[in-house]
Amino acid sequence: MKVERDILTKVDHLFIIQLRYSFQTKYRLYLVLDFVNGGHFSSLSIPHL
């Protein structure tokens, strides 16, 4: 997860959600991201059978 956090802190792109804050406990890494209303992108990208 550290790699994902590092990427999200450096990327500035229209289609990638902005990382606002991150913190870590002994067992978990928490990523605070922008909220995007409107559902899942996967429902648009996967053709319906």
C-alpha cells in the first residue's frame, strides 16, 4: 500500500482521485481521498452482457 500512497501523492490528473491525507496504525494504512458522487466507474467500463 505504501507504493499506492506515494503514487497518489504525486499524481495530478483529472481521472485519478486526489489523496488528501494518510495515516497508519500498527496493522492498517488509511487513505483519505476525495469523495466522488455518481457510482462506480467499473459499471461504465465493463460492458453489460
